[in-house]
Amino acid sequence: MNDSPSHVLVSARNVTKVYNTDKIESHALRGITLEVRSGEFIAIVGPSGSGKTTLLNLVGALDSSTTGELRVLGKDLCAMNKRLRADMRLHSLGFVFQAYNLIPVLTSQENVEFVLELQDVGNERRQRATETLQQLGLGEFADRRPNELSGGQQQRVAVARAVASRPRLVLADEPTANLDGENAEILLKMMKDLNHDHGITFIFSTHDPRVVAHAQRVVTLVDGRVSKDEKKEPSVADHSKEE
Amino acid sequence: MIGTVSSKYALRSLFRSPVRSLLSIIGVGVSCAMALFAASWIRGGAEMQIRAASECGSGHLRIVPDEWTEKRLNSMRLADWGQAIEGVNSIQNVRSVSMRARANGLVAFGIRTSAVEVVGVNPEEEFKSNRVVYKSELHGRYLREDDINKVVIGHALAKRLDVDIDDDLYVTVSGRDEIQSVMLTIVGIVKTGSRDIDASICHTTLTEIERMTGYEGPGEISVLLDSHKLIDSRQKELAQKIGNGNTVITWKEVNPALAANVEGDTAFTKGLVAIIVIVASLGIASAQLTAVLERKHEFAILSALGMKVRQVIGLIVLEALIVGIGGTVVALMVGGSLAYYLATHGVSLAAVMGDNFSIGDVLLDPYMYGDFGIWLVWYAVGISVMSTVVASLYPAWLTTRINPADALRTA
């Protein structure tokens, strides 16, 4: 798979999503057309109910679109079964959740290692988890369980878990929503470094202006549609390419 | 394949609600212990009945004339008993051998009579192999090889006829050509404790019955083995060596009612174990379902991270397996102790059988001992693990239905 900066990782064409609850149709997405290229650092913004999380669910192969065409990493998600979707999530995608969602009974090290174990990574699993934690400045917290960490530390471990499996695309749903200013900045810098150093593509849904400030592209959703798609500055990866 | 971290996850998840996990383990363990105790009781009972039946003349194996099983005529005699005896001597694990011949008869003393089955025995062999003889209270003496016109009868029969040692009984039997009557002197009176058996014992020598009936040779050869577990293999082996005209049957065919009783008990145990497994499984399923539903969001996260269905099921089953192993330990401690007590101290049958320790013409032991052995471990592991693993399947299936999109919603 070509991962050059110009390579399209996500391609959405007229994607809609309708939820049917108690015979009431709820249109979460109303024809989204969007392309995300490798190495981008994108913020998806919009008011509550605008479809940000739904879009992340679809791109993350967690849910299926109602109509339209959605290709992620060159694969048509509509044509993939449950097992193939799980396989894609495990091997090619990383997730960072608003509520951190670490496994409470596992240490930081084990939380990161767990994903690698699911990937059937062999003997180097432990070493890779340790390296990832150290790279993100979490080495000293490796043996601590989530309840022994601050919110910011937990979210950084969540990022470590998301990137340890070396995904090509990381999806983050409101990653700084529960963090104070200092921790949010630390987290954003960490993710920008990963974007810059490893070329990992990040897509965030956020309300947080600090995240928006860091994003090189901001996609605004309103009522399930893309109302604005603006590039703020060349991506870090693009910088590298130009250099 | 469950990895190290998954195993830690499964194990530590049980400690999230230690009381619930402990209760689950105790529930499985106690249920399994009940099953172990029941199995020990029934297996011990079955073994006791088999031993009693085989030691009361049936033998573990019996060589009889062809068609004896269908006709059961006391006038039938073995085709070539010499070859049959050679066959018996050639197989291993034989504890004792006893030859007998039977005849339908009538015993009389004065004006008192009683119908009996007169059994001609080899006295030395009979005394070694028949518990009706060697376990009984014997007034007088038992038969000897060189006895002529002598008989040993049961206590109840003696009372019915109002006879004692040295009295002469008038014995009439159906012979080859005609009815034969002889006078036999009572040398011994046997008291087994069972009125039914004591009313039926009428032993004389094999030579005497040959003389009385005119039929030559024994009608049966009973073979006691070192263990009833050898019955099937030795039956096949012996069947090859006894010549034409004879057949080898087991104690079951000699005592079909008792065999049905033992099989009924075994079926009952299996049914009981099945019920216990189902009840334990339902209890575990309920506890595990609660545990899984409490972690619904967590499983959604794992699914979002890419955990596959088989991995999720493996995780839930592993948790159940840990509970099952804990249950096995409890079961062995509780059920094993009870089974050990039952095996070493036994239970008196007096409460259920009074002083008549017999079923038909089989003299039972007054105490019943449970079975105790390594099988308890396999039973405990099998029952505990099976019930917990079966119980985990529905919660595991339910987990695979959780929508991973829930992971992106705040818990």
C-alpha cells in the first residue's frame, strides 16, 4: 500500500447514515463527500448532533453507512463483513476515546501490550509496548493501573495503545474533552510529533479550540453535511515532502 | 489461543467482584461435591452388589451349557467340563473356581416337607468361594470331599422342618430316568442372617448329586476373578477355550434382576449428575451474564480495538474455566472428604434393610462403602469445567453481539 503524503486514505462519496429507532428515522449524515490523505492532521468540528461521532464510527469500520461509497485504506467498507472490519480495525486503525477507555484491571504496559497480543505479535510484543510508552514519556507509569494515573496520563496511555500497533490512521473522538489546558497541550504535541515523525494520519472530532488550533485542516459539519472544509497550513508530512 | 495479557485480564476480572466470584466457585464446588458423593455412593453400592452376587455362587463368570440362559433347567450339564476346567486354568487373574450341579427336589422330615434346589458342590472350593458358606454362622460343620449321604441346610429350612444336626432328611430329586429318593444326614446348619437364603440352602457333594440324579459332571463352573473390571476381557478369552457345547456368561445373566438394579442405580447417578451440572450451569450463567453485562462498554472497546469474535469467546470461556478450576478444588475438598469418609467408614444398611441383608439369593454386606479413587479427580474436573464452560457460552455469545460503535460513546 502506498503511504505517500498524497495517497488517499479515506474517500467518502455521498455517505448517509440513517438511524431507525422506534419507527422514527434520524438522519445523522446527509451525504458526506470527503477525502483524507496520508499524513493529514484533521479536526472535524461542529455542534452536538452534527454527525462528528457518526462519521468517525463509519470511517473506523465500527458502523455501516446507509447509502454512499466509503473507502478506507483503499478498501470498500460496505463490502466488508464483521470479521474483515475487525481485522482492519486491529491492524490498520487506532482509536483514542474521549473517556480514555483503558482496561481498568491492566497496567499501562499491559493495556498497550493487549492490542499487540490481539494482533498475534510474538516475542517482541513486550519490548514494543515498552518502547512506545517510553517514546511518549510514559515509561515510569508502565506498571500503574489506570486508576493510579491522572486523566492526562491515561489519555497518553490511550494514545500509546492506539499507535503501538503501528496503524496508518488514528481516529480520536473528543480526545481533550476531559483534560485541562496543560494536559491537552501535552497530548496534542505528542500526537503532532507522531504525525510528523511517523506519518500517522489523525482525524479528530472536537469542540476544543485548542485542537482546532493545532489542526492543519478543519472540516466543519452542520446537520450531517460538510459545511466548510478549510486547510489552515501545510501538514507536517507535507512539509517533510517539500523539504 | 489465549495470550498472557488476555489470561491476566480474565483472572483479574474475577477479582472485580470477589464475593460474586467466590460464590460462583463455591456454588460450582458444592454442586460438584454433591455429584461426587452421589457417584461415590452409587459406584460403591454397585461394586458391593457385583461382589456380593459373584461371591454368592454366580461368580464373575460362569460356564454353563449352551441354551442354559434360555431354558435354565437344573438338569442341564456341561458338555465337556474337563476342557472347560483346562480353559479356566489357562487364564490369569482367577481367584477361585467352583463346580456345581443342581437338582429340583423335595426334602421331608416326618410329615413336614419343603421344596428346595439341591446343590451338589465341591466342598473345598465352595467353602473358599461362596460367602453364603464362609461368611455365615455354621452350626455343626460344612461338607467334606469324602462325605457320603451328608447334607448341609439353611437355618430357616431347619426350623421349618424342625430338624437339627444328625437328623436324617428324606430327599427326593428328579433324576435322568426316574424320581430318586435318598436319606441324607444333616452335618451342618448355616445361618446367613437372611431368611430367604436360609430357607433355600441345601448343599450336598457333587458326587452325591451325580449318584442321586444319574447326570454326570457339573452343570456349571463359577469363576471368581481378582476384580470385576476384568470381566469383559476374561469372558472373551475364556470363551475361546471351553470347547463346543458350553458358553461363558457373566453374573449379570445369572442375576438379571440384580444387574438391572445396578444399571438403574448407574443411570440414576448419571441423571443426578446431569441435573447437578444443569443447575450449577444455570447459576454460573446467571452470575457470568451479570459480569458480562456490567462490562458491556469494555467489551465494546475491545471490539473497537479489533478483538475478534473467537478471541472474545475465548476470554469469557477462560474466565469460566478459572471459576471451574476453583470449583474443582472446592469439590475435591468437600466431595473428596465425604467420599473418603464413605469409603473408609461405610454406612450401615440396617436402617434400610433391617436384619435381612439380601436381594434374592444374594447375600449383601451389612455395611456399604463408597468408592474412592483417582476417578474423583477426573469427575470433579469434568463436572466443574463442563458446567462452567457450558454456562459461559451464552454470555460469550451475547458479548459478540455488542456493537463496537458503543465504544465511541462516553461510558
